[in-house]
Amino acid sequence: MNRYGTHGKRGRRGATALLALTLAGGLLLTGCGGTDDASDGAKDTAADSRGGSGMPAPDRPRGEGEQRYDGGTSAPGSGEGEKNGDSREIAPDPDYLSTFALDVDTASYGYARRTLSEGRLPDPATVRPEEFVNSFRQDYERPDGDGFSVTVDGARTDDEDWSLVRVGLATRPAERQSERPPAALTFVIDISGSMGEPGRLDLAQEALGTMTDRLRDDDSVALVTFSDEAETVLPMTRLGDHRDRVHDAIDGLEPTDSTNLGAGMETGYETAVEGHREGVTNRVVLVSDALANTGDTDADTILERIATERREHGITLFGVGVGSDYGDALMERLADKGDGHTTYVSTGEDAREVFCEQLPSHIELTARDAKAQVAFDPETVAEFRLVGYDNRQVADEDFRDDRVDGGEVGPGHTVTALYAVRTRPGADGHLATATVRWLDPDSRTPHEESGDVESDALDDSVWESGRGLRVTATAAYFADALRSPGGDGGSLPGAPGLSELSERADGLADRTENADLRELAEAIEEANRLA
């Protein structure tokens, strides 16, 4: 058995029928791009994006004795599933489906960069590969309206028969500030003692002040603070001629006592409901280091207290993490289960980008409860593993159950799901079909989109592929190395050491002259030095 494990043998009889039933697919999403920036984008020459022309994900009965596969996985017997509590097993035979909820979080990558800049390797438990990958916008084809385009491509790794297959999802470009719908934003600001550290509350105040100047007159803002207790400092206020009032409330924030995040969330959602506006984007924005130490400190308990407000009024959550000590797990859980997403800011430039340039992408919605399903062809694929998305897995049979929670996605996003795939010897023809399903944010009408990829898409080496795929591979290998003991090597096929990866990232940054890729190269170089 190789170090990635082997897939159980399956009879050839009926394979063609199974393929017809399993041509379906899923997909993936995110990134923080407020604009359609292709400077670090992919050259998507191996893919096909189609509006409903692909076969939908199957509603197929399971054969007697079948095992259920609930998402991305890795090889049985490899021992990888024991690392970091994630699920890394190859899909049990005969299941060739991978189903997961879309996720546009990027906080893990931002926090890792912050930690490395302070001379420390990040805790492996805080490293989520999908958030590294999705921190970089791609040049996937954009749909004309709400919904998604689907792009699938891939390339060979240095390990025989192993490839990386990329499933890319993109929403329409974000509208300019003047064109987007009005917004009613309730900011829930952590003013606990730990927020007094430079780069926390002061950073939030600076960014919120700049954002207040850039919001439109028909936008509304409310401000809730919390330490040991929560308080509504500013009820929902239409900006118009009241910007000075908003600025005064922001400038008056001062760090005080402990962190009762549960009280802050409850009061924040109550304030959002009181100020709820029909026909506009209603959203709660939580700004915190998420180091909860008073009151409810469990994400599920906190979310249950605000369940009615979330479900009946459709108010979504945007979490913004700050601080060198950061409650990553709590913030991510709140966002994943609270119909929202997270990002992390460590500098004034980061904060201005999130609260100003990228604001439409973070507060608008183009899709609710988005899920993806990828159907691999058993004639060409021997085994596969989804990279990351460990806590976003969905049971295959729940793909079309719209009561099952998915991900909320806004405009201007690209999301990428990466698979490690071992092809069968001499594989030729259809490789996989990816389908994404989502609900219209207003009518909740379901929609689907599919795209597929052939085995000849894997002819090129990963390091000779289009720029976008190289960026994806570099980010995934980096996360993989940080999750591995010693910070080098990794579990992905063809994983280079950090030294080689640093050289490749540096060359990519030089050729593209892209600031985001230069930051990635510097982070890898620092990780290599520390490891």
C-alpha cells in the first residue's frame, strides 16, 4: 500500500450505469474580492462551465451494504485521519461522491500570517487549507446574474498517478458602492480588556471611522458593545446627516472588563431586529478577538439564543477577527453555523480593505445555503481526497435537501475546492462532474449549475500549469506543511518541502508582481526559517 492508501476493489459490472447515475457535482467557493481581479487568476483552459446542461447530482438508491461517505476524505490505513481531528479518508467503495457546504472564510490564512510575522508557527489546529486557498481571487468565468459559474481543471503532481483537481466557483462581480442595495449594519464590538492591546480596538475604530465616511446616506448603522455586559450604544441610525453621531459613538469606545461574547451577540441581534429594514441588506458584523471568558462561551449555545432572529428575519453574520491571541475556533464556529463567514485583520490596510473596498462582497448575498457535490468517474478515478472543508461536510443524500444548512455567498467571490486524485492506469475520458446548488436569497428558489473535466486536463505538471492553479497549489501545500509535524513535507501528493515551496512562491511573486503573492512568499519563507 502506498502512503496515500488504496481504494477497495470494485466490480466492473454495472460501472457504466453507476457513472450515468453519478454524473453530478458540487463545488466550492469564496475569496474576499470586491472586484474581478485576475492578476493572480487561473488560466482555466481545461474546464467547461455550463448553465444547467450537465446532468444533476443523482438521487440514487444505495446498494445493500454500502457505506455512507459524507464529504472529503483520505486513504484508509494512512493514519492521516488522526491528525488535528480532521476527516482525511478516501471515500469508501463504491461511493464516488463528495458533498460539502460552501465556505468563504479566509480568517485562517490571515491569522497564520500574523502569527508568522511575530516569529511563531501557527497552531496546526488553526490551519484550514480551504481558507488559505480561498484567500486568493481567481479569474474564473463570472455568471451574468446571481448564482455561480463552475470551472473544473487540474494537473499532475510529482507522485505517479496522483493529480490535483481544482473545482472553482465564482459569483457575479460586486457592484460599486453607489449601485448596491442599501445596508442596515449592526456592529457588535468587543471592548473587553484584551481588546486594549494595540492592533485590536484601535484598529477597529480606525476602520469603522473610515467606513462611516464611505457609506451612503441611505445606509443605516447600529453599534453594540460588550465586555462583561452588552449595551446598545447607538440604535439603528440612517446615516444621512447623522455621520457625526456615528463617529462620536465609535470614538468613545474604550476597553473595560471581561468578554461576554454571548451577551454581545444576543443584544446585537435584538438591536438588528429592532432596526430591521425591508428590502435592504440586514447584517450583524462581529468585531472581536473571540476570547470569550464570561457568560456563554460555547458557540452552539450562543447561536441557539439568537436562533429566532436569524431564521425569521434572515439576518446573517460577518465575523472579523483581530488580535495576536485570537479565539479562532469560536469565531469560525459562530460563522459556519450562523449563516455567515469570517475574515481576519491585523493591519490598518487589512481593515480598510475589508470595511471599505470589499464591503459589498461581505454584506450582500447572492446565494443562501449553497452546497457542492462532485461526482468522480469510477472508470478513471481510483481514489480521491478533498483538501480541507473538514467541518463543512454534508451527507450525499442531503445535497438536495434544502433544509440542510449550506453556505451564504456574496458577490465578487471566487471559491476553490482542491482534490488529491489518483487516476487509474491508462485513464482516458470523463474524470468528474461538479454541481453547485443554492437558494435565491429572496425567494429561496433552488438553482443548480454544473461543469465537468476530462482526464486529458491532467497532462501538464502542477508547476507548469496556468498561474491560477499554481497559486492554488502553492497555498494548499503551504497549509498542508503547517499542519504537519515540524512544518515541512505534508500529506498531499507531490508535497515539496518548505524550502522548495518558498523558492517556487518567490518566483511566482516576482513574475506576477502581485502584492498578495509577495505576502504569501514572505510567509512561506518565514515558516521555513522557523521550521
